[in-house]
Amino acid sequence: MKAIKFLAGSVLIGASILSSCTKPTAPQAEVKDYTHVSQEKLDFLGITDVNHLSAASKRALDWPDSLTNEWFGEFSVQDLKGDLAYEEGVVRRDPSALLHVDGKYYVYYSKSVGKTDGFGGDIENDKVFPWDRCDIWYATSEDGWTWKEEGPAVLRGDKGKFDDRSVFTPEIMEHEGKYYLCYQTIKSPYDVRTKNQVGLAWSESPNGPFKKLEEPILSPANNGVWKGTTQDRFLVEKKGDFDSHKVHDPCIIPFKGKFYLYYKGEQMGEAITFGGRQIRHGVAIADNPLGPYVKSPYNPISNSGHEICVWKHKDGIMSLITTDGPEKGTVQFAADGINFNIMASIPGAPHAMGLNRELNNNEGFGIFGWGLTHKYVNYDYQHIRRFAGKRKTSHKAKNEQTAKQPKATR
Ligand code: AAL
């Protein structure tokens, strides 16, 4: 995207100024001519003197004209009733997107019990994270407010299997009358250097039974090298690919006749950058919902983000980027499902959103009408809640009267 190219340009300019004392031959950044920009555009952007453009004004001039304010809105979060109301001593988190089958909503989620011990003690028997020692459960509701917990959908595997320690953070896909659950898996023991994988189970019905594939459908890249044997995930000889440590938050979308498995990668020796944790997303593509899934050579396809929240938008894929990285708080669009560009800033989006995809009207904020999210009561316990998203088309003071609403798009 142009704006980002310009940001890169600004960084280059800064770098060349910094280094100009010692390296007078540093390459010059491209100088752009903005003198032909229309007066209307300058007025809109509030730029008076085109001969004295600040770096911010130059970036604004580089924003594509196609950007609209259809992503301007606000979120609120509410408690659920019934079995998904907060229950002491129980963790319910990372809700999937919603299914709506025969008048009932379905949600799949991670469930575990008891507090988190962390990594200080006996990792063979302790619970190291709230999402450790989870199974995947599901609940149904007629109105989306009062939920009945139906039971487990996918249980941890037998001892020795790749999923014997925890199965969690599920996402559901319905395709041609079949239901596919993909989810994270951990094999015991769970220490800070443990690599996790992604498993898949499918069923003829949203109520199961879900049949697990014998092998994971996605694994971390194996080209990183730990330094020493101390349990320290930041100590590496070589970091490896962006997903050399963990593949998280899987979500499969049928797209262009194939199956796009979006996921979050964590890298061995994870760094902190100018946007917080260094978290990036990737995609792996298959011809068949059961795989094999092949990682895109273009990975990583984001430079920021956390939990995957993707949906079909018009002819492409939209991705909500939250929590980590310089581009957090944005929605990004890729016509090809791979090359994502920022469409808007979208602050305040709830985390780990389970979308209600049937609300998707291809009109920006519509997809966020309502859905599910989770809340941290504290580090040990999380519960599932409902969010609502409301589009805004103007900004007014209390009791302010306006003759006409400002234009919804720029
Ligand atoms: C979440 C997700 C994944 C992680 C953990 C549980 O935010 O990114 O699901 O493993 O935290």
C-alpha cells in the first residue's frame, strides 16, 4: 500500500539523516512532487501550503482515494446467560465463529478447569497456561444470549499422541454439509520451548461426533536453533521462520476453489518491536478441506496482529489485526487472500472475536453486528462474552443539531 511505502520511505529518510555524518554517500530517498494535487483534496486533508509538507501530510496525500469510513464504529461487550455465564474455577475462552443451523447458534471453545500454575514448578503435572489441559467444548443458543453447554466436541488425544496435552482455540468451517474444526494442539510435556501444532476433526453434523485426523495439518517451521538447553524461549542460535516456534489461532476459509488456512506464527527467540510483541500471520493452502496444507511462500502475510479474525469480503479476504505490532488496530484487505493492505484504523475491537458470519453484508462494520469474545477476569480465569459493533457515520457533541449528516465516505 502506498501509505506504508511512504512510511518505509520516511524511515529511510530518517536513517539517511542519522547516518549522513559518518556516511556522506548514503542513498537519497525518493523526492515526490505533490504540486499537482487537486485543491479539493488539499482542502479535505486540511493542507494549506503544498510547498511546506510535513511528513504526516505527505503520508496523508499518499493514502489511496479508495479508502472510506465504512469501518468507523464502536464496540460494546455484554455478559452471557445460562451455561456461558462466568463460572468460578472454569476457563472458557477463544470462541469460534458462530454457526447457525436449524434455528440454533453453535459456538466451539477451549475449556479447562482450575488455576494456572505457570512454569515455575512441576510441568509434568502443573497447568502452565489457562489454555493448557483444555478440551474443545460446544454450546448452543436460540437467541445468542442464553447458552446451553452441550458437551465436548474434541477431546485431548491418548498419551503419546501429538495432541495428548491440550486441544484448544478452535475455529469451525461449514463446507458442503460437513463441519470442520481446526484447533491448536500440544503434546506433553509443555515447557516454554514446546512447539505446538494444528489439528483437524470433521463431522456430518455440528453436534458431532467429530472424527480427528491422525496427524496434524500444520506444524511450526523447523529451521530455528535454540541456544543451550536452558528453558529460555528467547535464547536462540538462529530464529528461523516467523512461525518457527508456534502455529496458533487456525481458521480455514473456502476461497477461490481452495481452502485457505490462516494462522498466527510465533518465532523462536521472539522479539519486541516498535509495536510490542513481534507477532505475524501466515497462510497455508489446500485443494481439499482435510489437506495437505502448503504454507505460502509469501508468508508472513502480516507484520502485526494476534488472534486470527478473517472473513470473506466482496471478492477477497478481510483481516482484523489486533493486539501486537505497529499495524495493530487496523482492518486489512487482500483481493488474493495473501497481499493485505490497510483499509482503516479500527480501535477498540474485542480480542479473540468469534464472528457471526451471517451478518456479513460486505459493508464494512456490518460483519461486527454481534458475535462472541472472551474476557480476562484475571490471569487464571477467562469467560466468553458477547460483543456488539455499531457503525458510526458522524461525530457529534451532546444535543448538537446538524442540518445534514456529513458524507459517509470521503
Ligand atoms: C490466544 C491465542 C492462542 C494462544 C493462546 C490461546 O490469544 O493466540 O490461543 O495459544 O492465546
